[in-house]
Amino acid sequence: MSDTMQSHASELSRGFSLRALAEGLGQLEMAGEDDLFIMGICDDSRHAKPGYAMLCLPRSGDAASAYAASAGKQGATAIISVGVAVKTDLPNLHLESMAKAGLLLRRLFNTEQAGAHLYGVTGTDGKTSVAWMLREALARLQAKPVWSTGTLGWMRSPDDIRDIGNTTPSLLTMHAMLTAACLDDVHSVVCEVSSHGIAQGRIVGLDFKTAIWTTMGHDHLQDHGGYAPYLAIKAGFIRDCAGAGGNVIANADQADIREQAPEFSCWYGHGLYREDVDLAWEQELPGLLRLRSGGAEVVIEDVPLGDFHAENIACVALTLMSSQQVKLEDLPELLTGISAPPGRMQDVNAGYGQVFVDYAHTPEALESCLKAARKLTRERLIVVFGCGGERDREKRPKMGEIASDFADVVWISSDNPRGELPAVIASEIEYGMTQPYKAEVHLQLDREQAIAEAVTALKEGDVLVIAGKGHEAYMEVCGTRQPWSDVDVASRYLHLKRGLSGSSQESAVCA
């Protein structure tokens, strides 16, 4: 098997009979009686090779036949079509559903024999932080390697992170990754499970031993037909895991999660002395987290700033207790000093003021972020943010309202406008702001200029939050991804401010 999953192509350790692969799964269209042995499989025609089978998935739609022809030119010897009609002269194994594709890949990669404990983390917000922290905690606990996969990529260690394209990669990538984990004697794999990943069947055939549901809010609603279908997708993953005998960790403070998750789930919640959860948490002071279960308490020190990080760590703690039988009294050793992923209330330490970069790009995440920052603010709380183009438009006015209600100074700017006009996105954000404005509101569509102006405006005791992009290393404009880093831009202007104190820049103030 290839060393990387980035090509979405995997070589098999041995040839596999196409007829044996088809048995009981689908209809095989193949001339003659001779068998064909598959030496590899891909889901991208550009990576087809002689002896490979090309996997045509439902999303290929009307282009499936063209992809099949392209794979044939690259040397592919067979096509495996899933829920799409393919015209091809190559042997074609047709599967009616993604569920059948999952069974086929289980057979091909022997996934059911993978020894790694597979964790699935879903939720509108918190997936990346929980996956990051859980991987770190499990690595402290176990002598064997622990992997995670999600927004930041496929992480075999903090120094070995590989791009996988999507939060939840393709079905083929997932199965191949588990095979790689088995070969590397990996103890656990923690996977972020996105709504798109669930809806598109990218996780079928995988045995999640533990499913985690962090939060439920507004995101990607335009892709799923509204909030109710979006909620149903998340709930379906959790129930499927529970129905297969998996363990469920759920946030008791989220009303929709409380209603949709199985009653026998393991629950965590805020409020130290409540009786309706398996693990209660409270953050009395920044950097300190108190956990209580069964009448006993422990304190976790040196934790990342923000109540939302405290909540994420409580989730990780309960997951360790439930899935690995870790005792409450052993949690401080595993969780003290645990880190947060890049771009999650990341402190831009350039020597002047307090500036944080955060990935918050939903109403719920922005509110949590600003509430956390407010606790650190002696004077003014300043925020720079925008909303992505060609994404959920309903959240734009909600985020505008939250920014103007929770911050003292707001810069509305651009954040991956894609094919939309930044000015239109900004106007929809502004529409939700409380009138008259509770905050001082500025409009600066050039994100670099907005950050420069906000940094220039910083005074002693102020806190600045640059929200929306977090770890992202690009700005997507008109279909092109241009290099970008909020952290680098903020650091540069903080250094400039420190060297040229007293300089000022003007901005356009919304009337």
C-alpha cells in the first residue's frame, strides 16, 4: 500500500479476484469466463494505474463514464461503479449503494480486523479541538502510536501531519488509513466526522467503537436542506454507532443533543453539583478546570483559555473514563498542560497587547469565543471577522448581532468570499446588528487592512480577536486559493506597531 493517502489510491499487498470481490455485493459485467485480479484501487481517475480498479462514486453523477474512460487511458483494468450508470468497455462491478461500497472495502482491506480503537467526533463546533486533545491524551496513556484525522489533516504525530482534502476524507482513504494503522500497530484513531462525511457515505463500513457529539448549531444548512435535516444527519451517526454496540459520549448542555442522543449515553455538562450527568465540569479561574464524578473531584491545571476549551477537555475526560477505563483521580496526569490545536484561541505572542486568532465561523462559536475573550479584557474587546461566501447565509446576520452585542469594537471584513461579492456578504452581516449599534462598527473588506487597523487601535487593557479563519493557510477568492495566515498578518502588524508606536490608520466607519 502506498505511504500516503493524498492520492486517494491504494496498492494492495496481494492481488484480489474481481469475481470474489463481487460475490454477494453487486452485479459484475465481465466478458468471458476468465477472472481478473485487482492490484490496487483509486477514486480519482488521475491516479489510475495498470491493474487498478477505478471507484466511481455517486457524486460523479453524469461524469462517471468520462471518469471511467480517463481511468482506462491511465491503465485501469476494471471499474467499480456505486449508484451511478457507467458506460465502459472495461469489466464493471456495479454496487447499488455506498453501504455496499463500504462492505466491499472491508473485504478488500480486511478493515474489520484492524485493531485500532476507532473514535468518531461529530458536532457543529469542537470537533477539531476534541480530536486534537483526545489524540494527545491517548498518546500519553498508551505506549503505542495514536492517530487523528480531520480539519487539520491526517496527524500521525504533531510533526507528521498530511493533507487529506476534507474534514472527513473519502471512503477509500478512510479504509486505507485504517489498514495503515493496523500495519503500524496504532492503538487508536480519532476521526472528525462531518455532516458531509456522513451524508455522502464516507464512513460506511467502519466500526466506530466510540461516538462523540460535542455541539449542535448552525452551519452548512444550505447543503442539507435546513436545520432539521442537518440535525438528523448528526443524530443518525450517533444512533448507528450505539446500535452497533458502540459507546456514546454526549454534551448534556445542548438541548437538541439531549433529545436526540440515546438515553444510555455517557453525559458531560457544566455545573459542578448537578446529578444528571456522568461528569460535571466547572472553570472557576482561567487555566483551571474542576471535574466531578461520583461525589469525587479533581482539578486539571494549565488548560487552554476559554470555557469552550474547558468543555472540550471535560468531553475528552469522560471519553477516557468510558472507553479506556481511566479513573477520575488519574485524569490530572493525563490532561494537565494539554494543548489546543492551532487557530483555536491561539495567542499571537508578539509582545504588544493580547491578540487571539480563532477559527470561530458559526454563531455559537463566535459567541463562545467572545465570551472567553471578555474574561481577559480590562478595557475594550475588539473583533475582526467576516463570513464565507457560497455558504450558509442564515448565519450572517446572527453573527453580526453576536459581534455587536458582545464586542466593543467590530471590524467587518472578508473571509473566503469565494464567488460572492464581499460587500454583499458584509451587508448581510450588518443587517443583523442591533440598531443603534451597541459597538463601534467599522467596515474594511480588505482583511489585511482590517487587521492592521484593529492592531493599530489596540490600547493597554484591550483584547483583539481575529475570528473565522483560524489555522487556514489560504483566502479563497473567485475559485482561487491565495496564501493567507491571520497569525502571520497579526504578528507582522504587532511588530510594526511596537516599532512605530503612535502611527495610525483610518477606516470606514459604518453610519
